[in-house]
Amino acid sequence: MRRICLLICAASTLLGGPATARAQDSIKIGILTELSGPLGTLGMAERDGFLLYLKQAGGKLGGRTVETVIEDTGNDPATALAKVRKLVDSDNIDVLLGPMSSASAAAIKMFVSGHGLLCLVQATVDEVSDNKSMFRTTFPATADSFLQGYLAGKAGFKKAVAIAPNFNAGQDAVKWFEAGFEVSGGKVLQKLLPRLGTPDFGSIIAQIDAGADVGLIFMAGADAVRFIKQFADYGRKLPLYGFTATVDEAIMPAQGAAALGFVGASYYFSTVDTPENHAFVKDWEAAYKGKAYLAGRERLRHGTGSRCCPEADKRQAHGQGGTACRREGRSAHDARRTLPVQREERAHPAALHIAGARGQRRHPASGAGDHCRIPSGGATAGASGRAGAAEVDA
């Protein structure tokens, strides 16, 4: 978030003065993101992260007083376009933050680029930025999806079903899931693309090919809660790999024990053990204590994640804590063990997070000390198939 704010300061100077005749020592920033709909929890966190930094900076960026105008896309591209027109034509913003949805970002691209408006989007699909005035400030879905598929293949799985919502980010995810899985020796048998905001995934789950031995999944927000719970209720015993947004800390309490066993890689978890992160988490909790989407993060950090998994608490009480953590996913921090890690010349920060150990297996040729190489300059981490996390600092 600090990097985003620094970009705003620098770019507002380089691109010229304010959109109106307001004082030269002020700047108006529009925040356009998903505050409701399937991605609502993620959008609220995006908004609140920026506002927290702004508050800590005394309400100023680059010496300029900041005024904010906040709008909700409702996770609808048409609404996003209408809202950005309002922000530019009526509110006269100087800078736009968001949106997070790749579909909404694609919808506003022509308007934003045509006006030369400085826009920092958190959408993950490559084509949402023009690299002139519209820039992406988050990870690329192509690389992340490739990695998730690659990890599943290196874990020994050979036949996959890829499932993601049917919009540009989901379509990208499926494409690169397949690429990563095939490079590591697997084959995607089936691709299922339900509508974003699907209320009932039963018909999708029922279509899963009986020959698949792993699922490669991308879901987020409310869709992720419904999919994970309905998948568990359906009773299909299929290991799941994919985007960790599918079992994000914010939604894990709503998913409960159904989230256990999901495997994925991410660039950040609130349990990262650094002084800077401890300070950030403390400030975040103080500012937003009581917000529903923080519940999962608080439980993970304080070792109470198993409150949605009573069986883990029972085992802990009987002196089987270590087994309970690994088997029931009690806490990402408590369950974590460091895997063998090797840095490469162009290594990027990465974290391999495994929530529980249900349904996992080892690659036939791998042991706890073996390494699987993440291509394209990525880090290397052991693929032992055990609960834990590997953390790589670039």
C-alpha cells in the first residue's frame, strides 16, 4: 500500500496539476472498487488498507492534503463505467484507485485511457492496464495460475479438472492452470466455467469428471464460500489446489472445516513473521476491530482457527496438538514448518500455504528433502505434501 501511495505522489506531480482550480496543495482521489457482490470482502479490505495508510500519513500524500470519494462497482462492469464517469465528470478526481475486478477494469479502460486519468488498478489480468496512465499494482494472474497448476503436477497428480468463474480473470486462470499443470506432467481433462455469482454450484460439481485426481480452483469472496461448502456437502473426495483467494483468511470462518486441505501459493498472509508485518497487523486491528472480514485473520494469528473445527480443539486438549494443527488446519502459523528453499537469480517472494493435509499425497519421486523447481525464475520449494508453508524473501 505504501508503494501505491508513493506512485500517486510521484505521478500526480509528473502528470500535471489538479483536474480543477482547487488549491495546488490538495489532491482528490477516487476509490472505485467492489464493496458488494461476490468480491465485496476483498474490495472492502482494499479500501480500508488505503484509508489506513492515509490516516497514518496525516491525511496527506507528497505534502498534499487528500480528499477521497468512494464508489461501489457492485461487481458489475456497466456500473463501474457509470461510476467512473461520475467520478471524473462530477467529482473531478485527479487519481483513481481500483477497481479490483478484472471485468470492471476492462470496462473502464477505454474511458480512463482516453482521459489520461492516472489509474492504479488492482485487477490481475494483463490487458487491464495501458502502461501510460493506467497501471496495475498487484500480481499477474498468469504467473500465479501457472504456479498453482505446476504445484499440483509436482505433487504427483496427473488428471485435473479446472474450475473458475466465467469472466476474464477466471478464463485466464483456467488457461494458465492448464499450462502449469501440463509442464509438470499432468493433463487437464475438463474445464468448468460457472457464472460469477452462481448461487448453487451443485450442477457444476456434479459434472466433475470421475477420472480427475485433483481440482484446480479459482473462486473468490462469496462465490468461494458457497463453492467450498457445497463441494464438501457433495461428498466428492478430490484434493483441491489453486488461488488462495478461494480460502482467504477473511472468509475461512464462513467456510469452516470445508476449507481444510486446500493447497495454494500466495505472496502474503497475515501470519508473516516480520517486525513490519506485526506492526501493520496491530495497526489494522486497532483501526478496524470488529469488522467481519477480519475474523479469519484474527483466528489464524492467535491460533484459534480451529474454532470452526471443533475436532481440532478436542485433539489439542488431549495432547495431540501437533497432529491436530497439521490435520485440521488449526493455524497457518502454528502448523507451519519451513520447507527446503533455494533462491534463484530472479526469485520472487512466494509463500506456499497448506490449510490442513486432507487429501494430499507426495509426488512419487519426492521426499521431504527434495526440491521442485518453479520455472520462469521463480523460487524453489520442497513438495513433500505436508501441512506447512515455505516462505521465500526475494
